[in-house]
Amino acid sequence: MVENEDVAYQMTNQSLVDYSLITQERTKKLILLIHLLGNSTRAIVLCGSKGVGKTTLLSSFQQQCDPSWQTCLIQSRADLNFEQIQGQLMETMPQKHTLTHFFDLLAEQNKKMVLIIENAGLLAPYLISTIINYAVQHPILRVIFVLTHDELAIKTRSDSAIEDCHIIEIPPLSESQCGDFLQHLALKSTLKMPIQGITDSMIASLYQKTHGLPAHIIAQLPTLAHPTKNIKTMGWMPVLLVSLLIAWLVLWILSGHTTPSLAPLKSLLNLLTDR
């Protein structure tokens, strides 16, 4: 069930606007996530392409969420089982209790436990359904599964319970948002990329290469800050050198076999390659 961001809730804390989320739309996704965790017992799927910023949004959530909420972040593995998940939940308890007793204590204090499962596509079949059913039995426990679109499609076939989850999609950046993000990175990065060097053609090329995925944009920063020799120029360099050699030979023949000056050819070569 894909969630509509127009759901009735208000942004009550302006500090939620965090530029690490890049766009206002992503800030709204964070607010929606917090709203659903606070008002619905259904599990949540945070969905988007690899590198789109799901982990960044979750990091912002952990910094911005209600201080009374406890969070437990689990990195999925193919061999992870339900008992191991319960064991990691128990590690968050300040004192030794059973999980049921711990959840009862949280409920009495009007607190919540938020279980975040990163890379949930690695989980064994049916484990997602087991976790969701466990959370139904313990409403104080809220669950977030982090999946790509392909992983969500695969998991839906093995874990039908996921169809009842709230789904929050994180889309890639648009071309104009890529430009805004690149300018922000230029100001914050230690690579000292001049902001005046960011052109429309650079942004268009970056968008084409990265498909608007923030992680891929960040990976391109060293290349953008310290561009190498023009690849196209290097590609036709042998042809240029052969052409110049032929021109020199023609001049040699026309000059009666006296050695012509190489200065004009050197100047032309420098002019063509110094770009």
C-alpha cells in the first residue's frame, strides 16, 4: 500500500528539515515515516533503488524521532533467523527481562520499540511474514523493512503479509535536483570543487551517468573536482599526430627538401591539446 504524502498531519518541528535529505520532498517522506510509526501499528516498507538515500533517511529518522522511542537496527543476512532477531532486540533492554515483559514496560511508559531491518531482501522466505505477525501480537513493536523495488516484488511472492504494509517510496533526484545537490556538495566537500565550474552541461551529463541516485553523484565528486584529460581528445590524438606528420612532410617536399620550421606545428598541437 503506497502512502500518499497528503495524509492529514502537520510538520510540528522545523528542525525536521534537514538538507542531508537533499529535497523538501524527502523531508516530507521522513515526516510521513514518523507519522505512520506514531499512529499505525502496520509494518512499513521503505522502498527505493540502491543508492537512492534510504539509509540516509533512516539516519535522519534516528536523530529526529521521539526520544522516548527505542530503535534497534539490524543488518540482514541470508542466514539470519527469527531467534537471532529476538536476541538483538533483547540487547536493547536496560535490564534482563523477557521480551514480552519488556514490551509491557514500554507500553506502560507510552514508549515504542522501532525495529529497522536493512537489506531485508536478503532475509529467508517467510521470515518477513513471521516478523510482521510477531509485531501484530506486540503492538508496541513497530517494524521498518528496507527494500529495493525488485526485492519488494520478489518478497511479495513469498511473504504475502507484506502486501498490508505501508510503503514509502524514495524516488531518484530530478535533473534540477541533481544540480542543487551538486552545488551543496561543492560547498561542503573538502575536494574544493569551484561552484562556478558547475555548468548546465555538467549537470545534464551527471544526471545521465547517475540516474539521479545521490550515492552515485557523491562517487563522481573526485572526477568532477579533478577532471582528467579530455577522453575524446585522447581518442583522436594518434590521428592528429599522423596528420601533422604528413603536413610536415608536404612542407619538406615543397621547400626543396630543406628542413621546415616545426614551430607552427608545435603551436597548433599545443592549441588543440591544451583543453
